[in-house]
Amino acid sequence: MVHTGFGLSLGLVLALASVSGQTTRLDKLGRVLALEDGRSIGRGELAAYLTDSDRGVRRRAALAAGRIGDPALVPQLIGQMGDVEAEVRQMTAFALGLIGDARAGDRLVTALADPDARVRGRAAEALGRIGQPAHAFVVAQRVLAGIPEGAPLLAIRGDNPSDPADPWAELRLSVLALARFGDVATAQTALLDGDAPRFDWWAATYVAMRLSGPPMRPLLSAAARSTDAYSRALAAQGLAKFEDEVALAQIVDLTADEDPRVAATALRSLRRFPQSRWAAQMAAAALDSRYPSVQDEALAVLETLPPSRDPESRVVELIGSEDPGLRGRALRLLARLDPRQFAMVRSSLDPDPVWFVRGDMARALAHVGDPGSLQQLFAMLNRETDARVLAVILEALRESRGRDSTPTLVDHLAHADPAVRRAAALGLIELKAQGRVPSLEAAYQRSLADVEIEARLAITQALIAEPGEAVQSLLKRIAAQDPALVVRRAAAKATGTTATAVLRLSASARAALDYKSAAAPLHPLPDVRLFTPRALIHTTRGKFELHLDTLEAPLTTASFIQLAKRGFYDGLDFHRVVTGFVVQGGDPRGDGLGGPGYLLRSEVGQSPAGRGAVGLALAGPDTGGSQFFITQFPAPHLDGEYPLFGQVVRGMEVVDALRPGDRIERIEIWDGR
């Protein structure tokens, strides 16, 4: 197969180096990756690579500088905006945006007139990230200049930011930058001509949704009638912020949209109207949808509205659904609608085989909160063997019993499972229960043996809420010694420890994979043509294919390939589904807290989160592991924030149909071998 998709792969870099004998180039690229991996280590050496004679090395060094976020490199990066190679200039602009230093503003404004469209787009994006108000108008003028002459309404259809050949990339980056500035008046001049929208395009609707404000209303109202599904979904989110009857009427229409992603998003927006009988009626009607994702959102909305007996019979029916997500939601809603009916139904049910449905039963019991329900809840606490459910039960007890649950929470700080310790610590934070330092310190020490960081992070946050010099001393030790950068940062911020001192320790917690181990499985054999690695993911709903990005995210891609080849993902669930946003899987625990046993540094890059983008889930910077997400619609707020390492090229209809509990059966990898 001929190489397609993401431009130069790491395999291609290796092949070219092997064929031409340019081992020094490969050595340089490897060294740049190593410096990036060490974060603040070796800044002087990285500065030298920014001026290397090889444009590929200069480009990669600029990306490394942005990922490190070192302000000391900003003056040199500003000078790098004059590089003869457009590829280097656009990456440098992107890096300056990641760093977010205002000193780069004037040079980036100059780059808006660069002869290369990619550079102009990245300069606009970077100016939005830096966010100086004076530059918003300049970017708005670039947006106006990008509208073809004689086009009173520019309708753009079928574009996907993830397409490297997207002809609207410069205009899209400029339009989306307006959302980052947060200047409604300036955005209005670019997006509207009086009250008439200049665009019928999801990117413009996204800006209007993010900024909201009365000037954006005409654009959102027009977008609610757009033929583009994503614009309609964004319009529902934006109109909900007005919280008036006119907006509600437009959203209600969208709850019956033919596209389930739009209908589900519109239903979520009804939560902004908790007192509306109209909203309750539309949510109840949506329980009869043929799409489980729409039914799920309808149940979730009804759970936030004042109880009504109208949909009760339908809710009882859904408790017997084959879809576990619907069963759990229906149990929680019935507990709100009719506690007596819930008690009758509960008495006839065996413990559900799906753990998160048992967790929803715990939440339902906590909501009822009568002595019989609490007795049942404590019985669940005593007999439940699944730690994931125990964590939910602790949360339910905290919600139902308040401070009376404190002794139970403290007891579970000593539990063997990190999710349970995490739930106990978070419960103490919610209750503002202080005076538990010895128990928290013991829990922290126990959590140092955990592979994952969530328990230590929650315990650290609980310690931050405790007063006293002894706690400050403990937090300083955590800031200096914890294996995870995100935990050290939290403790450092609370104690006033300088960020530089914390970052310097990052080499002690480097990623488990280095450049050589990442490159080895991606090196094509001599008789194989240049390639992009592929992954074919077989699920209980069908299969879909990914192309993997080995150039911008070599360590992330190598980790995914290695895990897939050894069968790590086989049998794992998609544990999180937000219809119209993302599906997420790859967690061996299934509760969002699991991973492969190591952490990866965050390889954020220029790849945008378009429809079908595949990214690494994070709990904070440099906390990625095995969990990955796939976007159902473009998600610009994820750009430059999460490592994006792949793209769905076939089977997006399968991704759209996934539900919580659907399973990865196996992943096939094609890597040129």
C-alpha cells in the first residue's frame, strides 16, 4: 500500500535515513524527542536544533519547544518565523500559540500576511491562544478577507478539519480563533452583516455557541435551520444559554431532529429549562425514539426536571431494556418519579450483571433515602465485590447521609483498590471534613504503589483542604517526590513551590517508551513500500479502521500498536459515550481510571479534532495511557490540548452507534510487516 493520510510517518523518516545514509539526521530527531521527553532538561541544546540546517529537525524542534512550553525559547522562536521553509514557519507559529507568550503577538500579526496559507492560519490560531484583545480585530479582518467576493452567505458543507487537504483550513483556523479571544463585538463584525449571518458553516456556529451573547443570536437561530447536522447541534447548545421561551421553542424542534446526534444534543440542552413543562413533555416523548442514545438523553433530562408521573410506565419498561445504559438511567429516574413503584420493581430484580447498572441502583437508593433504602445501600456496601461499584456506593452514601458518612469514607481510605480510596478522598473534600490528616497520609503512602495516579491526586487535593504547617510540609514532600508530574504540580501550587523546580524532576518519571523502542516496530522492511500504520477495530457493533499518526505522535502510536498486538484491548468496553461528542474506551478497569501500567507524555500537535479524530484520554498533562476517544463531531476545544494520534477512515457509522458497554473484540494492526 502506498503511504497516505498523515504525511511523513516515522517509518518514512527511518526509511529515508536508512536509504540515504543520513544517520545523523535520525540521531538529531531522536535527540530532539529525548529533550522533549525530559521537558525542561537540555534547553540550550534544543535551541541549537531550532537553527539546524535540516528543515525537518528545525520543524520538530519547534514542536518540542511548544510542548515544553519554555518562555526562554520565545525570542528565538519569534526569529524562527522568518524561516525560509513554510513547514517550519507554521510549526513555529503553532508552538508560540502553545506557549502563549504575549511577546510573540506582533510577529504573529505580521505572519497573517505570510505567502503560505498554512502559516497564516496557524498565526491566527496562535493569536487566539495568546488572547490579546488588540489582536482580535486583526484576525476578524482576516476572516472577512477569506470570504469569496460576491458571497453574501458562505455555505460550507462536507469539510472535516482532520482532512489534511481541507481547502478551508486557513479560514477555519481564523474563525475559530475568534472564540478564544472572547470578544463578542469583534466576532459580530466578522460573522454577521447587521443581523444577517455571513456563514452557514459549523465553524461560525461554534464561535457563536462559545461566545453566546445577544449579538450571536441571529447566527444561532439561522444555524438551527441549517442543513448541516453539526451546525444544528451547536445551535441547540448556544440557544440554551439564553434560557428564554423563544430559544426553548427552537431547541424543542431540534429534539425531534432526524439525526440522533442532533436530537440527543438538543435534549441535553433542555436541562437549562428545569421549570418548563414543555421541556418535560418533549423529553418524555423522546423516550419512544428508536435510537437508544436519544432515549438515554431523554432519561437524563427527566432526571433533572421536577418529577412527573406522565412517563412512568415507559420508564418501567426501559428498566428491562437490553441496553445496560438505559436500564441504569431508568432505575435512577423511577426512584425520583415514584419511590413506591421503585421499591416494588427493586424487590423483583436480581443484582444486574453489569457493574455500572448496580452503581445506578446505589444512586437510586441514595436518592430515595428512606430507612429501608439506606439499609439496602449498606447491604450493597457489605456484599459488593466489585471495587468499581463500591466507589459509586461511597459517593451515594455521601450524597444521602452527608457528614454521617464521614466514618465510612475514612475507613475506605485504607481499601486495597485505588478507585475506592479516590472516592473516599473526594467524598471528604465534598463534605469539607477536616482533621483526617493521619488517615490521608497513610492512604497516600499506600497509593504510591498504584500504577495509576487518580487516588494520589484526590488524596493530595484532600490534604490541600487541611490546615496546618504539618500538612504544608507533607505537600512539599509530595511536590518534590511524587512520581507523577500532575500530582507534583497540584501540591506545588498549594505550597507556592516554583513550577521550574517541579518540572526539573520530570526526568524521574519519564514515559516508559523511548524513541528507539517507539521506532523499532514502525520500521518498514526493505520489500515493503512506504506506509501509514492501520488499525482495524472489531467491536460488538461492527468494525472501523484507523490510520495512525507516527510523525506527530510517535510514542503514543507505538504504545497503541504494542498494546493492540499483545491483545491488551481485546474484550474491553467503551465505557464512556457522549452522543454528538465522543466515545471512549481502552480502560482495563472499565470505570475510566485504568491504564496500561505506565504514563505517556502528552504529544499534542497540529492535528485538529475533526470528525473521527482519535485521541488519548488524559487526567492532566502527561497522564495518557491506554484510554482513547473518537470524536463524532469536530471538537475544536480539544485542539492542541490532547494528543491526537489517528483518524477513522472507514466505519464512522459504527462509531456513531456505539453505546456504553459495547465491547472491543479485537484490534488488527497493519504496520508494514
